[in-house]
Amino acid sequence: MKNMKDTKRIATIISWIARIWGTLSLVFMLFFVGAHLISSITGKGEALGHPSISFVFFPVSIIIGLIVAFKWEGLGGLITIAGIIGFHLLRPDLFLSPMIDGLAAPGIFYIFYWVLSKDFSNKTT
């Protein structure tokens, strides 16, 4: 019985870490993507042009993954991690960039939470 309590407590802590870090990452990326779009529209920044495939992986898929993770932790975490892996495959020069990987790290925590919570729900039934 104590093991299930510990698993639930660890899952709760991981969930809070994922949600807080994910929210901060999401706000940060939305701010910069929004600022880039506004500066492009007003003509004070670079023209939008055609977004590259790497832009689809980072930040777009990371943003989508973190939003989805609020409702479905496992799916959102997988989208986030798939996006960062795809980004690093296209841009190996940015591999292990703490800023970029730090923004996608909540995806790992969401997956850990999903696995732990699934394991916990299987033990209680």
C-alpha cells in the first residue's frame, strides 16, 4: 500500500513540474512568436517569407504539444518530444542547446507523469 502512495506522490510532483515548466515555456514561446509576427506585419522586422520546416518543428510543434498536454499528458508529451527530435535532425548544429531543449523539456515530464499515472491506475483496479 505504501508503494502506491509513493507512486501517486511522485506522479503528482512530476505533474506539477511539467505543468509549471510547460506553462512558462508556452508563454515564452508564444510571446516571441507573437512579437515576430507583429513586427513582420508592421514592417519593422523581417518579412515573414516562407516558414522553414525547422520552424514547424520548433516552436510550432512544441507549442501544440504543450497545449495538448494540458488535457492529454501522454499525447502532448509525445508531440513535444517528436517536435524537438525532428528539429534536431534538421538542425544538428543546435543539438543540446540548453535554451531550445529547456523549452521542450516539459514534454519528458508529461510522458513520465503519464506512465506513472497509468501504472498507478492499473494497480488500483
